[in-house]
Amino acid sequence: MIEGGMCSVELGDLGLDQGGHLLIKRALRAVPVHASVAVYGNAPELAIHLRGWCRAQGHEIEISQSKGEPVAVIYRGGAEVGRWRGAQSTGDATTPQTHAHANWGLAGRSAMIEAGAPAFDFHLDTRAEVWAQEAARLYAQAAAAQWNPATAIPWDEPFVLHDEIEDAVVQVMTYLIENETAALVIPARFAAQIHPHFREVMQLLAIQAADEARHIEVFTRRALLRRPKLGLSTAGGQASLKTLIDETDFALSAMLLSVLGEGSFLSLLQFLHQHAPDPVTGEIARLVGQDEARHVAFGVAHLTQHVREDLKLLERLAAAIERRHDVLAHAAGLNEEVFDSLILLAAGSWQPEALCAGWEKVQKLIADMGQGRVRRLRKIGFDEQRAQSLSALHTRNFM
């Protein structure tokens, strides 16, 4: 309120420690530095509280001793204005900058950051190395598509399996658990390295890790549904997964894990859904496959965009595939227990002709995996011949 050319605030019985300071702040922000605001009020000790508050806020104050006069007249100081001198903007709210500065820290895009904010060490701080236009859409899709393991899977639906078929399911689930554990550890690690300026990617990796946690849960629950323990885990399989976890470059990791590994797993999950011997296994494979498709989509989108900005990345990606192949050249690859279990699940029985058909179906699965890898490699930017040769180098462990 303005009276006689002076801005005034009427607090009534409201004390400064009860929210009255908000009204005074509001009034002071409406006047220029050195201009005055008259404060009226009846709260006990108001004058004393105003004096201390003005000292802390950098304002000058004159206390009145006359009845009918304002309790005090406050002259706006320049501390608040000066506090934001040198403040930095983090850019546009919707479009990330090409490089996120260390002292932007945890502030969201378009925020103003006070000068003197501490620097944060986020290793992945450039748009080219992490960004994909599809990140926000994929995150929204993932958030909307979360499913509850307790209710989405028909755990109580009755079914009867031959003991050896059940053992085959348990072995495949054991294999899936360790692969999905690697697929959880990797995005969780990178999510903590991405500058929050690229929040959509950080959020997407976090929800991918949550997806993988859910996958581990349902694979474990299915394996232990009718058996007291899991199956076999081989040294070769562990060695293959260790190469994924040991990769510290975000782009190379996306290639090895998402484009090649999880991409191959899309075919495997479709295979398991098609040849599931029971409704629980079938529904698990279907729901997990939906999640994995998003993970693969981000990996492909991110690398496609990154390659457009840096053509030299293609050779780095190819070198990473070749290097991993050389490291695993003497590893056994997919353990024979998993391979045999897939044949048995596709066969459905021990009849020789059924086993032959099951073996052929697994061979087709492997071919489908290879064709899928070639398609994704071509989309990223490799020519047909290079895509074929690089796909052929992918680990025999599938992931």
C-alpha cells in the first residue's frame, strides 16, 4: 500500500516470526534500493524484531516512538540485489546446452545460480556424449509402463511340467539373472556420472536400473517357484559380463550392452515367450521384453545422434567390439546347460524329431539375433559389410 508517496505494510497482530517478514520482503522488492517502506503493526516486540531482521538483511531502519506513526521505516539496502550480481543462467528450460558447467551443480535447466556455488564433478558433462532427442519420450513411456511383479505375473496359475523341463526353465532363469544384474549395475553407475543438466538421460538410466531390478526379482522368483535353488553359473559367462562392467566409456558401453547385448536379448525373450512351457514364464518374458525394447531404443538413438556429431566415434565403437572379442576369444561363451535348455524348451519333449525341431529353432534364434544386431549397427551408421562383420564378433554368451 502507498500512502503519501511512501509504500507501507500493515501487519496488524502478525509477528515478524509468524510470517510477517514475507509481507515486508514483498514490499521492499517493489521499491528501488534506498527507497523506504513504512511498517505498521501491533505485535509485541515488533520493533526489536524488525531491528534485528533489518541488520541481517542489510536494510537501514528508523524506529518511531510516536503513537499513530509507523512502528518503523525501512530503507531498502542493496544486499539482495548485490547477492545475485554475477549469477549464471543454465540456459533454456527445454533444450540442454552443449556443455554443462561444473558450478551449475544440481540446479535445473533455466535456473539462475548464485555466484560462488561449489563445483561438482560430473564426468559426463557434454551434450554430444549423452544426449538423445528421444530421452524424454522414452522416460515418460517407461514411467507409464512400470508393472508390479506381485500382480502382473500369474504366479498362482496352475501348471504341470516334467521335472527336466522345470530344470531347464530354472537354468535359463539362472542365466538371465546374472545378465540382468550386469544390466542393472551399468546404467546405475553411469546415471551417477551424468551432469543433472541432462536430467532426461539421468532419469531414463535410473528407471532402466529399476527395470532391471524388477527383472532380477521375477527371474529369481520363477526359478525358485518349484525348486530350492538356482542352476549353474559358468566362468565363461561371468568373464563375458565382466567385460561389460569394466567398460568405463559411456558410448562404448551403450554399444556393447544396449545395442548388441540387450538387442540380442530381445530375440531371446521373444523366443522364451513363444516357447514358454508355462504361463508364468511366458508372461515374464513378454513383460521383460517390453522393458528391454526401451533400453535398446535409447542406446540406438543416443549412438545414432552421437555419430552424427562425431563420425570418428564409429571407429571407436568398432574397436571396442573387436577388443571385447579378442579378450573373450578363449572363453567358452554360452554354457552348454543354457544352450541345451533352450533346445529342450523349444522341443517340448524328448522325442528325437521334437529335439531336432528344437535345435533348428535355437539356430534360427541365433540367426535372428545376428540379423537384429546388423539392423541396429546399420542404423547407427555402419555400412552393411562392416555391420555384418562386427555382428559376427559379438560374444557367444549373447549378452
